[in-house]
Amino acid sequence: LRLLSVEDKTIAEALANVSEEQGRSAEKSAKELI
């Protein structure tokens, strides 16, 4: 099992942040449609 390098962790965190922001904007647009 290969340990995650610092770069891999940074990329994973960035992806998590992006998906989190996308989820928030999706919630906002869903509320606006109601």
C-alpha cells in the first residue's frame, strides 16, 4: 500500500473543497427554483 504523498493529499483536499462548493451552489439553485 503506497503512502499518499503531500501532493496527492493537496490534490485530494482541493477536490473535496471543489465538490463541497458545488454542493452548496446546487443547494442554492435548488432553493431558488422552489
